[in-house]
Amino acid sequence: MRKVITILLAFTLVFSLASCSATDGPGMVNSAVAGNLLKIEGKSGLLAGKLEGLEISEESGVASLVLKKGVDEGTFTSQEYSTEDFTHMVATWNASIYDGGSVEILARAKFGDKWTEWLTWGEFTPYARRGSIKDKKCDDAYVDVDTFILKNGQVGHHVQIMAVIRRDEDHPYADSPELRRICMTFAGGTMLASYEEEPVEDLPAKSICEAPGISQEIRYASIADSICSPTTMTVMLLSRIKDPSLRTYTVLLPEMYALMTEDNAEDMFGNWSFTCSGAGLYGYECYAQYAGRDILLQELAKGHTCGINVVYSDKKKGGQPYLEGVEGSTDGHLIAITGYEYEDGQIDDEHLYFYSSDSYTWGDEGAFRRYKWTELAQCWTKRVAYIIPSDEPEVTVAGGPMYWVNAMLEPLGNNEFEMTGGTRSDGVYVDFDTYEFERGDGLIAWCVDDPDVPYYANNKFNYTRVAAGGKIKLNVPETGFVSVYAISPWGYCWTAVILDGEPVTTFAVEGN
């Protein structure tokens, strides 16, 4: 028996420029951000900054910053970029990161003739603790989870960005992280949202993307009520798979994405920067942008699902803006936007509706919703959008972002099993970390594989914990192909199979 796990295939290259050269001040040449989104990317963009301990690597024409040989920490310091006035900014980044590596993004803002201190978005890696509680505030600004905010009514007009790329001392031979892109989006002041991709000149009256319906409420109970952000991104990534035959074999679950991008310092799954940067681990270009209706329409017209932040109520006097068709009320939520249409072909806001895969529902089939734009606009309070401006990854990511370990279940009787270690796809043996799972850092998910589900994530999953002594209780049926996943928050997933009630050893895992 052999099963192949396929993780987000196909590779392409996407580039866009969001800045241009300008002269700012006597004799000082800077770059001016043309809209409310700055992208630092490409060989010329990355080399425009100051590199210490880093060099440029290129794969299929995509430039990345990597550590020089023998160097365990390097920094990139950008030019000073002039902008329209702003009060808030959110950073995202796209990097391939391997076990033992991490990327940290910092920024400072200039207001009047003074610069703030450098403030951090926290160290980011799928393989270790993520985030930071240090260096997130100073006298003039602070970073609230994912948002840099100027204090005391100050208005910024310049920004400078720093990236720190690391390889930890416990992994001296680990591959260097490959940082392809840093993005910064701005809001407040005189800043207006602008679309930075190639526009669709004539928008159709209707455009609906194929995407899965995924309910967060039926997932692993201890995190189900707080994984709307990673569930939204899971929907977005799975919607990029255009081949229906691949959708039922692509194992990307909301819990996997959640544990891989959790902000451990803030103890939350809703960090916008981490959620978007997680898509970069799969090789995609992805960023958060303070956006508006027209940006959503442009992306949807191209067949690209988006994500937006919302608050809403199912009652007209419920304390939050009313949105007809929702399951309940929430004061902080993320939803995937999967399409739009102008009712009766009348092109105006009163007849505009957006389609959504909204995870606040009690079953996958109930996630599909249709929201009136004039109501949804009031619910989209912070105007943040998740954007993946392509159908395909721009680079191939070997060995990550999650290492799949071909493990084995040893029967103990009474529906109890013990999971052994196994080999990664690169042949490296990895022990099963029983202690990690016993203390609750990971989770066990299993399902009877159903070949008729539209997406693999739509299988009916059951969840359990590892008990003392490493025992795993699995009340699996006597017939059927059962897949078992031991999902770690540190970038590993041990996987095994039970066929007709008996563990089997011929389960093969192929990564991306």
C-alpha cells in the first residue's frame, strides 16, 4: 500500500515593483514608495541595501539573501525610503527557512527630523519558538503584535528596514535561510491604498474562485476558536491547486498551518505578519496590505482568493456591525474572500456581493457565504488584506516548511498504540518526541481517507493526545485506510497508516 502526500505543486516567477528613485533632502538620494505598499525584492532591490555577512543567491531567476559560508548571522539594512504620511505599518516577508535557521525583521520610522529606535516583529522560523517580547517598544513607537504604531500623534514620512538572518549553533551545517522579499504596508496620515500588481483593465461583473469550505469550529478543540487566521490562509493556499485530482491528496490542514505560524511570544495564532510569511515558506509570494474594495476586485478577477480581517454580528443591535448571513458575532476574525458579483449586472456598491469561505461555522459545507458589500465594508474595520498575487509558487522549497517523518504505530492492545520514529524524505532518521506530545505541545489527528472529498482537509478528522508513557488511543474502524498525523509545533509531522485495523509499514511520504 502506498500513498503520496502532495504539497502545493508547480512553480513560477512573479515580480512587481513598488518604489522608484527620488531625491530627498540636500544631496541625499533615497527611494520613494509610490503607494502604500513597499516591496524590497529582486537582485537590484536587495543589493540596494547594506549587506553584512550575507550574499545574493539566485534560483530560477529569483534572488535571495543568504548567509555567507561560515557565517551564522548576517544583516541587511535597507535604504531610507520616503513615503506619504503614515501612523501604522505592517511588515511581511517571504523566505525559505530550514531546520536551524530563522529570519527577523525590524524597522524604524522617521517623524519630523527624528528617527524611532529599531523595533522588531520577532524571530520567525517553523522549527523553534517564534516571536519576541523584547525590542517591541520605545518612547516614540511600539509594535502591537504585528503593527508598528507611532505614539503621541506623531506622523511618519520615512521608513528603514532591517533583516537579520540566522543559523543557530546547534545546527552548524543547516542550509541558510533564503530571504526573497520584504514588504511593508502603511496606513494613517495621508496614506491611500493602491494596487501594486498588474491591473485588470475591464473587470468582469462576476468572478468566483474554486476554494474549499473549511470550518475552524470542528478542528482540534483547544485551538478551534482561535485559528481563523491560519484557516483563512489554508483556504487561500489550497485554492491555488487547480487540478482536482491533486486536491484530495494535498495534506495541508488548518492545524498544521496554525502550529507552524503561531506567535509563541504573544500566545496567539492571529499575527498577520506570521500568517502571511508562512505562505512564503511554501515558496509563494504573499503579503499583507492595507487595502480597499478595488484591490479585492482586482485579485478576485484574476482568480486569486484573498483574506480580510472583520468584526461582525448576526444581530442588528449586537454590538458589532451587522452582517446578514453570518453564524454569530465576533469582535475579531479573518475570512477568505473567494469571489464577487454585481447582482442583476448593475455595477454599483448597492448591488455588489462578495463570496466567502468563512470558518466561523459548524461544518465545512456551511463555510460558503455571500455577503452584501455595503454591510461587509462596515465590518472590514482595519482594512487589512492577505494577498497571494499568483496561482503558483515562485520557488521550489526542498525539505520544508514541514518535515514529514515516515513513522510506524506499534499495537499495544485495547485500541492503544505507540508511535515510533522514522525517516524524513531525505533519509534522516528522526525519533518521535514522546515528551513533547505528552506535555501538549503537539496534537494527533486521524481520519479515514475519503477519495470523494473535494479537498483533503475536508476529511472528517478525529483528535487525541499522547497519554503518559507514550500511549495513543485510536478508536479506528476495522475497515478502511486510516491516516494518522502527529503534528508538532516545531516543523515536524510524524505520519503513519492503519489499514483494515492493522498498522502498515509501506506508507511513503513525498514532500514538495
